[in-house]
Amino acid sequence: MTGLKFSTAAWVLLIMGLFVSFSSKAFKMEIPEIQAYLNNWLDLRNQNWAISQSPDNHFIYFANSEGLIEFNGISRKTYALQENLPVRSVLAHEDGKIFTGSFEEYGYWVRSASGELSYTSLSQLKKPDKNDEIWKIFTHGGKIYFQSFTSIYIYNNEKIEQVKAPYTMLFMHQVADRFIVQVIDSGLYWFENGEFTFIENSELFAEKKVHAIIPHGVNQWLIGTDNAGLYLYDENQFRYFPSEASEFLKNYNCNTAKQLNDSTYAFGSILNGVIITDNKGNIQRRYNANNGLNNNTVLSMLLDADMGLWIGLDEGASYIDLHSPFTFYKSLGGTLGTIYALLEKDNILYIGTNHGLFKTEILKKGHIFSFYNLDFIQGSQGQVWTLEEIDGQIICGHNEGTFLVRGNQLELISSVTGGWAYTPLAEYVIGGTYTGIIVMEKDQENQWQFRNKIEGFQEPIRYLETDYLGYVWASHHQKGVYKIELTENLDSVADIVHFSEIENITHNIKVFKINNRVVFTTGENIYTWDFVRSQIIPFQTLTNDLEDFAHAAQISHFHRNLYWFFRDDKIALFEISLDFSATKIMEISQENINLPQRKIQLVTLENNTHLIPSPQNFYAFNVAMAEQRDQISRLQFEKLIFYGRRDTLAWYKSFSGGKIPSQSNNLTVFFADPSNFSLYPRTWSFRIRELDLAWQTTTRNQFTYLDLKHGKYTLEIMSDKQEIIQSNFSIAKPFLISNTAMVIYVLALLALIWGLFRFFRFEISRQREMVAMEVKQNSLEKELDYKSYELMLTMRHLLLKDNILNDLKKQITTLKEQSAKYPVKHINNMERVIEQGLGTQSAEWENAMNNLKLSQQGFFKVLKENYP
């Protein structure tokens, strides 16, 4: 029986597919040719079955076929289940747990100290039935409800209770604080206190698949079926809800729905994307593969804390900022080309491009404008430069000349090629062209017609203005500015003054008029004409209040004394008083608005909405929504990692204090910004205040500082909305210059000083001893010298004595030989005495020599012992 029903369902889908192919033709005329377009910046793949937002950190979580995907506003991270099971459902709980459901598996993820998610399976508490998949997860009364097609698993206090359905279920829906479940072949049931209670009269849904139940008004619910449209339920009866939305969902199969506010609803289809309706079911917006969705099959939707709508698709995901003041528009066929001019008249938008002139009807639904019946005006092929409405008539400046726009036709009024700029001059209109200036006047039917071309001036003029004295100011793209005085009958030039440069700038000088005074822009500054000094001077009075818009490239009159100032990436509206003081009214960030050779023209629609052209498309900016918008910044630190060659220290969310070791002085910062999701592409600025005077920018969620020196630091990150977060940290000194090392160095120095003191004291004592020894040595030497002197005297005396005795001996010998008178006896006695005296002298001499020798030996021995 089940197989037969499945086969029948397959035939129904096939028939529905054929029906859709035919019915799409019926809807073709209802689809605007220029639609609100999504900027699809989410880089996700595969099916996204469910979406949830954490109440804690506001990260977005996707139940994806690859696993659980965490998106922190900048980057995404995928967490896979075992065996790479697909995640079918997800619920981010307020306690920080992320509950997920899969094939025969359910559990939760918690964040570890390192900031990564880790998984805990609950299947061990209660194993799901075979082939069961958890498709929905809800929370109510502190309990978590996991719903499969056969059972509801209730998780409470670490316990799992399984409640079997009466029959096979389709989906469970939470409405306020109650649950409704569809049981196939039966109808709808209340699920309360673990019991199923049939809802009276709901048997009409026995053969209809209910894919969404959302609140609608007071005590009413809107029920979305797959291919039977919408039904209303008021707790008593069910009735069909006839509406444009019902017809759409019949044809394209409703798969999910969300109540956006009391009067706005979103419906996701299987075959044709998303529609947004009012409470009567009138379609206000539609998004599909033609205008920004990755594909047309919507699997899930989430309304986040900022009232943004996340759309999970069969391939990827998209985001719709429902309260954004910006709406991006793009032609379905991409046939517009590059937009150079916009003009609105009688609820018709005229679009001048490099392909020609287009017109489209403007239709407003809610605060959203749509553009239907896009027509190409025949005969306008080629470059359209500008569109100006002067006295109720539309003048089109074209590559082929100047035309008058009348309904769906162009009427050539001047064949002078290149209509670039037009401005009134008394009852005439003058125009700048490729080859000079033309003059137009009104004919008898009060229509503008060509009058003449001014003689004596042949330069191409892109910007043209007149001052209150009637002088014509014309700017050349490369040659500066001309001040032209025309003859009284405006047929030729009476006088011309050429200003080839303004403060050394020769090109891209543009001329405009503020409060009837001519001004010039260069992109560097704003200038004006000084009639007293007859020269171009900086317009200091004006630029003092313009801040960075003093560098505006273009200026456009808006209303009365309100003027738009344009830079490359932003626009500002200023109120200019009679004394030329300026007050900023609003500022709009808008990239790539400036296009060379294009005069920027903003179009104001009703409800204070402005159309802003971009090179290929245009934006609608709703001033009222911008003023009401209260954007909350959730810029936050995600992880701080300090690392070195060996050690790594990580902090999740913020630094906990203390000092970082000097060897871990490299820092990588991870941050998140789960807010302002529509502002993509985005940039963030960062710096360490003590190191960087200027901010550095990044489009990633991380940046790195290497080789930080020791000291205290203040880390700052700034969003593109100027919100700043900061964290303070300190890098400890290296050990060699740490306080401990300083103490060691002081102690070592003191020890060195003490050692030197002891050494020098020892040396001084030693030197004193050596001096004393030297004094003693000198004394001994003197004594030795004295003794030696005495010995020498003694030796000399002995020598003298010996000589005398020898002389006497010689004389006696001579007497003995020569005289016989002296008795020999006496001579012999005398000789004996002399011999005896000489013997004694020899003994004394030998004794004196021995004493001298012994004295010297003893002295040197003592010296050697004392001074070895």
C-alpha cells in the first residue's frame, strides 16, 4: 500500500511539473523585467536542511549534508559527524549547546576551552528506530524535542523518552507554546504532555502534505500545503485562504514558511524560490534563481535576531535583509548595458545606457518598488549620455545629437553630435557637445528646438554651467576650464578666458552650481570664482564643513538648498545655507558609483526613496528605513593565540589577563562579527595602538603580529560601522632582561665588587710586605756592603802586611848573602820570625776569604728562602 502511494505521489509530482511548465506562462506578465536582486555572498554548498541562530553569540548554524556548519559572520567552519552523516536538523539552545539530528543519530555540540565544538551523542541513552532520521528539533519548557517520521524523542535531565506516533508522521510544527503534528492518512494532531490528540475537522489534510503552520492574526494559523495552497485555522474550522500567494504555492509547491512580522510573511517553494507577502497574501517581493538565489528549491528558513531572513536551499543558502534601506535592482535579461542616466516622470523611469534609451513602469508594493514593461525606445540605439527635464520636457543627450523624448519616440532637435550637458540660460537652453556649445529655444508649440551653434568655440564640453552675470563656464576633460562671454544674440563668443589648470590639476575638472554660485571640483578640493580678484580660489567657506566630502568628484542639486556630494565609495546630502556653511543631512555608503564621463543623477521616488545608479544596475535607498534602522554591532574576539618555537597559548573570546611569556611573542587573532549580514563585501580595521598609528584593513577573520617586543599592548578591531572592541595584554620581558635577571645581575655585581675589594686588599697587603722585604733587603745589602768593605780593608791590611814581610824577607836574604858582619844566628831568628809571620798572614788571609765566601752564601740563601 505504501509503495502504491509513493508511486502515486511520483505521478502527481510529474503532472505538477508539467503543469508548472504551462502555468509559468500565465505568470510571465506578472514578473517585473527589473527586479530586486540579492547579493548572494554566502559560500555554502549542498543541501541546507535547517538553520538556527545561537542566542548566545548569534552565530548561524546550518544543518548541511556535509555536517554542521558554523558561520560567525565572516567565515564558516564545518563539523562532521562520524561516518560523515548528513545533518538534517539543528537547534542552537540558549545554554550554548547546539542540538543536531541525523540518520539514526542525535545529540549536541558544546564548545571546548579552545573554542572548537565537540560532539556528544544522545543515541546511547535511547537508540532511534531503524532507518529513523531526525528532521525537526524544538525546545519548550526546558525540554528538547527530536522528531522523526515515527517517533518524538524528548530529552530532559539527561534522560530520553520516546513517544511513538499513532501512524507515520510527516512534520511537527511549533505554534507559540503548542505543537501540531501531521499524521499521514489521518490529519492533524495536537501533541501535548506526551500524547497525541486529533484536531477536529483536520481530516481534510489526510491527503494533503502540510509543510508549514505559522501564526496569522489573533488566534489564527496559516497552514501551507505542498500543492493545495494555503488554509486558515481559527481553532474551530479550516478554510481555504484565496490569495495570490495560494495560487503561487499551488503551482510551485510550498515547502516552508515564516511569519516576519504582524503583516508580512515569507513562503519558500520547491520550484520557484521565495515570495514575501502581506497579510492578505498579496505578493510584494519574489526571489528565485533569476534574481539572486542559488537555485529555486527552498528547504528551510530562519528569521534572525536582526529580522533578516536566511534561506536554506537545495544548493547553498542566501540572506535577505528585510529592513535594509538598500534594494538592488537588476534587469532579468541583462540587456540594459552600462547605465549613464536616470530620470523619472509621470511614474515612468527612463534609463539611458550605452545601448540606448529604455523606459519602464514603476509599481510600488509596500516599501518595495518594482519595474514592469521594460521597453526599448526605437531610434535610440547607441550611447545615451544624459537625460534632463527642463520645463516639463525630457531632453536626451545622445551620441548622435540632442533629442526630445515624447512617449515611446525620440525626436531629433539637433544633429550636432554628442549631447553631454544642458543648462538653462534665460529663456534658452545651452548644451555642451563634442564640438562646442549649441543653443535651443522654444517653438510656437512651446517645444524645444535647435536655434544655433555658437561660433568661435569648438572644444568638447562635458560639464556646463552659467553664473548670475551670464558667463558660461565649460569644463574640458583634459584642458581645464573655460570662462566664456557670449554675444548678446548668443550666436558667437565675445570673450573667452582659459584656465588650463587649478593648482596644477589639468584634467577631470568639473563645474557645478551651488546656491547660484559656480564651483569647481577636482577630486582633491572644491574651488569657486572670486569676482573681486578675477581668479579661481579654494572655496574654504564651504569645505570647512564638508569634512572628507571636500574631495567630492561631483555635486548634484537635489531640492531647494540641498545638494548631493559624490565620492568614489559614498554619497552625502548637505544643506547649504546662504553663507555657504554646510550641514550634513545623511550619508550613504555606495561602492563603484563613479564612472568616468558619467554625470551622476539620482532619481527621487515617492516615500523618500532615491534611485542611485551603478555602472550596470541601480539601487533604491529608502531614507525612512535608514533612519529607523538600529543596527547592533556584535563584533567580538573569537580566539587569541600566542605562540613561539615551542609553546602555544590560546584564549577563547578574550585574554584572561597575566603576562605572556617572551618566547611566545607571536600573536594570531581570530574574530567574528555576526551582525550587519547584508553589508558584503565587508572590511574590518585592526591595530595595536602602541605599534600602529594608522589602521590596517582585512576582509578575513584573522590577522597576525610577529615578534612582539616586551611591554603592554592594547589590541583594537573596528568594524565598517566604526564600532571598536579592544583587549589588553602584556608580553613579559625575556629572562636576560627580566626583574629576576636584574636581581641576579646586581648580586653578581656586588659579589664581583666584594671579590675585587678582597683582591685589592690582599694585593695592597702583599705590596706592603714586598716593600718591607725590599727595605729589609736594602738594609742587608748595606750591611753586606759594609762587611765586604771591612773585609776588603782587612784584606788590604793583610796584603800590605804581607808585602812588607816579603820585602823584609828579601832584604834579610840579601843581607845574608852580602854581609858576614851580622851574626847568622840573629839573621836566622829574624828569618824565622818573618816566616812565622808570613804563615800566620797566610792563615789569616785564608780565614778572611772563607768568611767573605760564607757571608755571601748565607745572604743569598736567606733571599732564596724568603723570595723563591
